[in-house]
Amino acid sequence: MLSPVFLLGTLILVNGQEQSFGMIIKTFVTLSSISTIDERFVNSFPPSIMENAERINELELLKLGKDNNSTKKLFKKLKQTKFCDN
């Protein structure tokens, strides 16, 4: 959720320091390509894959488990880990 906001803020800062207008255009073209690549990739799938994905979602056959990679848990794990015996 915050990723696009952070990306836009970074882009504004970078473009504010850029002297060449051409580089600003290239930056926006690159950003739009990156932000739409997933959609273009999915649209290239055959219809049978999309139908199977819809069926799997409806039947709830593929469920993701609890995410154990939250920042809080990662920091806790890092604090408990001893990297050396000093």
C-alpha cells in the first residue's frame, strides 16, 4: 500500500534534481513500464489458465498460511540470533 506512495515521492525528488528534461521523460516511461508489467504478463495467459485460477479461488483449494515474515518477527529473530561467540 505504501510502496506506490514511496515510489512517487522518490521519483519527485530525483526528477527535481535532474537537469535534462529527456531523462525525466525516460524515468516516467520506465516507471509506467514497471508498474504495468504484471498486468501485461497476466493478459498473455491462455483463457484456460484464467479459468483454472478462478476455479481454484472459488473452491479455496490454495490457501496461504500465516505470514511469519513480519518486520516485528524478523527483528525479534535477529535479536535472538548470535552471530559470533564474543
